[in-house]
Amino acid sequence: MRNFSWQYFTMTGDVDAYLLYKQITDPNVEDSADEEDSEDESVVQ
């Protein structure tokens, strides 16, 4: 999966593929989009 996401990124330049590659290679990296969503929900409520 790691090689596929890297190859897909190099061929297309898709940022999501790069983020997937980074998440696979370093599992300690948290997805900041999830944190931002939870912060937005707490403000709306």
C-alpha cells in the first residue's frame, strides 16, 4: 500500500495520496483535519 500511494502521488500529484503515504510511513502523525472538525463542532454547539 505504501508503494502504491507513493507511485500514485508521483504520477498524479494528488495531495491525498501523499498524505496517505505519510500516514502509512509514520503512524505517529495525526490527521489534523479530524481535529479541526471536532473543534468546529464544539463551537457550533
